[in-house]
Amino acid sequence: MNSVAVKKEKKQVMDFTKGSPAKLILSFYWPLLLTSMLQQFYNFADTWIVGKGLGDNALAAVGNMGSLFFLIVGFSFGLAGGFGVLIAQSFGAGDEEGLKHRLSAVIVLGVILAVFLSVFSVLLMPTALRLLQTDELIYADSLKYGYIVFGGLSTGICYNIAASILRALGDSKTPLKAIIVSSILNMILNSLFIFVMHTGVEGAAIATVLSQVVSAYICINRLRNIPVVRLEKRHFKNDRAVFLNLLKNGLPMAFMNSITAIGCMVVQYFVNGFGVAYTAAYAACSKYLNLFMNPAATAGSAMSAYTSQNYGAKEYKRIRQGLAVCLGISLITYLSLGSLMVFIPDKLAGILLSGPEQIALVCDFLPRCGIMIIFVDMLFVVRNGVQGMGKPMLPMVSGILEMILRIVVISYFIGRIGFPATAYAEISAWIGALSLNAYAFYISLREAELRQTDGLGIKRYGLQHIRNI
């Protein structure tokens, strides 16, 4: 490897265990944020093109798939995140052989996951749509869109796993490049299929799958050229403990996402019962929530990679410093984006919808959530910190709490106060999950620090400093 290639490697693979926490996190955060925002933007563009090109009912059909899509894709995303935590811990600890054995096991598990979830979701879809009380006006379009997107699910899973590994190694630039290319391709194909070829909602689904193929290829190609993860045949001879360790960390995070999605599906069920106008309004509200939560969710992803490496290196003080930086990012995004939800909900609603009833419903939802969105912004950071320390069980329990709170609030209040109950269901879930994860973060970090301290309260690695006092 020549010196130019070595320098390039150092720039694209980041060691979070040395240097200024704020500088490291921010340099990692900005490419990651651009990646996430582009993902949200092209999802948003999909919705806009479908809504303006095919009408509010078509938008409702695509939006109706949101909770079901989150159930399946959220599972794979959580699993990929759990795998990434262990990859980052091996990298932070300098355990190159352990890293390679874990990576080979991730590849095997990823292939199994992609095949299983794709087949499962396609077979499940008609029943799921009926259980969600999907209106007959949008049932056929929802089915068309879902069959194509879930049929091509393996491409999205490949991207999620490859991107998670790259971020675990501190490379947030390659996923950004992948999303830039796929976003441009997605918008071109969407416009072509819907406005020129008049294919209907299936055109939007085909554009999504083809775009994901490109983003997955770019990330996988980058991984093949990183020496620290270059694998040999012997690395695929993993023992059972490697697979079990990955699943032990990944499955709770995957189930957490899916459990949360079930709560969202119950909300969708109640919303669909009020008619297509409510379904379309809720689809628009969900798009804006996902868009405006995105910068804080990205801070959470940065917190996960940063915490994982430092936890592996036993640099616990740096984890506290990283927490302060990421919470600061969340506060800034709350003040800016939460304000848009509070002060200009009508303008936001008009971008996606045209019906006055749908717009009025969105204008009722967004200000309520905009005031309280700080709780979910903080939740992303704290929960990812807990997961980065290899403690996935309490975040999974918090997912169960989120589900319960959503179900209780929506089922009790929607018949009494109508659509505002959807906002209160979200807010109650955020507050409950944040409380539990904040407690888990404090306990997990405190336990790690105590393990590093001897019976006299003197840190073993700090003896030289004590002698110099």
C-alpha cells in the first residue's frame, strides 16, 4: 500500500479514542447528517411526487405502508446497528482478528436475514393490510407498492449492514456518497416513471429498489478496499460464540425497533378507521416527524459509534464528554426545527397535501409534537449511548414501554378527542422511553467506571498521575 493510499485510509477511518471529542464527533456528524437528510429528502420527494402526480389517495396508499415498512426494515436496521456496535468495540480495542471474525459472521447472518425477511414480508402483506383496516380505495395500490418494495428488501438490508460497518470504523463519508448518487437516481426515476410513463405507485417502488441497489454497491465496494476488514477464508470459520455474541447484541436492538413499529401500526389501525382523509394526513405528519427528528437521530448514530469505540478502549470519561456534545446538537435542532412545526404548520401541510380537511388535521398535529419533540431528540442520543456500551436489553424494554404507551393513549383518547390523540400517543411514548434510557445510561456507565476502579477508589491507569501530585 503506497503512502497516498495510507493517508486516504486515515482520513476515511476514524479513531474516536484520541483527540477532541467535539471535533471528532462533529467531523463525523456532518457527513452522517447529510446522508440521513438526503435519505429523508428522497423519501420526502417520493411522497411529494406521488401526492402531486397521482393524488392524495395514492399518497395515502404509500403512507399506509409506513408502519409495516418500519416493522420489517426497522428490524434489519436494529440488527445492523447491534452488529456495528461490536465491530466498533473491536476496532476501538485494537483487536483486528476479532474484528475480522465478527465481520465474516455479520456477512453470513446478513444473507440469511435478507432472504428470510424478504419472503416473510411478502407473504405477510395482504393479511397485514387487512389488519390495519386499509380502506378499499387504497388497498390495491398499497399492495402493488408493498410487493415491489418488500420483494427488493435485500438491497436495503445490504446497504444498512454495509453502512453500519463503515460508520463503526468512523467512515461516514462513503455512506454519504452512496446516498447522493442514489438520491439523484431515485428522483430521476420517480419523475420518469410517474410523470412520463404514468406507471402509478409501482413506479415509485421500482425507483426505490433500483436506487438501493446502487447505494449498497458503493458501500460494499468501499469495504472491500479497507485493509483492516479485508477477509480471508479462515475468518469465515467462526465458532458458535461469535454468532451468539452478535445475535445477543443485535436482536434486542432489532426487536426494539419492531416493537416500536407495532405501536405505530396500532395507531395506523385507529387512524385508518376514520377514513382516507385521516390516513393521508397521518402519512404527511409521519413524513414531517421523520424529517425533523432526523438531525437528532443522526446525533444518536454518531453517539453510538463514538461510545462503542471508547467503551472498547475503556475511555469512559470521553463517553461523558461525547454525551454533552450530542445533547447539544439535539438542543439546537429542537429549537430550529421544532419552531417550524409550531409556527408554520399550514405551509408544511400544503407542500404534500391539497385537501382542506387533510391540511387542517396536519395543522392540529404538528404544533403539539413540535413543542415536545425535544424529548425524542434527547432519546435518540441517550439510547444510542446505552447500545454503544453493549447494553441492548433496557433499550429493548423501553421499546416495549413505547408500544404500550402508544396503544393505551391512542385507544383511549381517539374516540374522545379525535386526531390530536395521535400526537399525544407519540409524546407519551417519547417521554416514557427517555426516562428509562436515561436511567440505563447512567447505571451502565457508572458500572463500567467502578469496574475500572480499585477498592481504594484509585483508578489503575491513573497511578502515575497520583505520584506526580
